[in-house]
Amino acid sequence: MAKLMYGKRTGVNGVTLKEHGTFTLEIRQEILLINPIGAWNLEMAQHFCADYREFCRELIEQPWGSLLDFGQWQLGPPDMWQPIEELAVWLSHRHHSFEAVICPLSIQKQLIKRRFEITPGLITEFFDDWDKAFAWCLQQTQQLRAST
């Protein structure tokens, strides 16, 4: 599992920009579990995307999926979505087939629905309960394995 918090990057005029927020990534039963935590900024989104690309490499040879839990995420500025959208397109070319999403706030659901417009082939489902979301992911995995 990867967990990163408060890294630094040099920004405009040599000013060090701190990443705000953190995240965890974990692979469980061939499903990538993603937990963004806290309020994010652009630097954290970029860090997350780079780590996500590396972390999911063992999954991308066959259809796979993820569970995205926004339960501890406190949103972020509009500019953080560009690297997230670029990651989504990259993933769509690497067998990312489904995503379960837990969104306790309606604004989170609106934002992620907008992100899903970029990858309309991705099977998505929203949940209130982690166990139900994970069970759905296991079911999707079984169906994908049976069809290949």
C-alpha cells in the first residue's frame, strides 16, 4: 500500500509548493482501492496520478477495475482535474473496465460524473456502503474474467 503526505515541488519563481492532502492505494483481490484524503491541490493531484500509473502496472494486462472512496476527501480547486482527466484517458487504454464510487457528498458525485464523461466506456456504479461497492467490484471482475 502506498500512502503519501505533504510532498514538495518547486513552482513559479522558485517558490516551493506543498502538496495538500494525501491518499492511499491498495490492491486487494485484483481490485485497486483508492482513498483520497483531505483537501487536494494541483500538486497532490499530479503526485497521485504519477503514483497511480506506477501502482496499477501489475493490473493493466487484463481487464480490471477500482473502488474509489471519497469518504475522507474534501474537494480541491478546478485546476486539479486536468491531470485526473489525463489519467482517466491513459487508464482507458490499459483495460480499466469498471469503477465503484463512494460519494457521501452530492458535489463529489457531480464532479466525478463529469470526469466519467471523458471515458464513457467505463462501467461505473455509485454506492453508499463500502462492502456493497467491493462486492460489486468482485462481481464485475468475475464477469470480465468469464468473458475473456
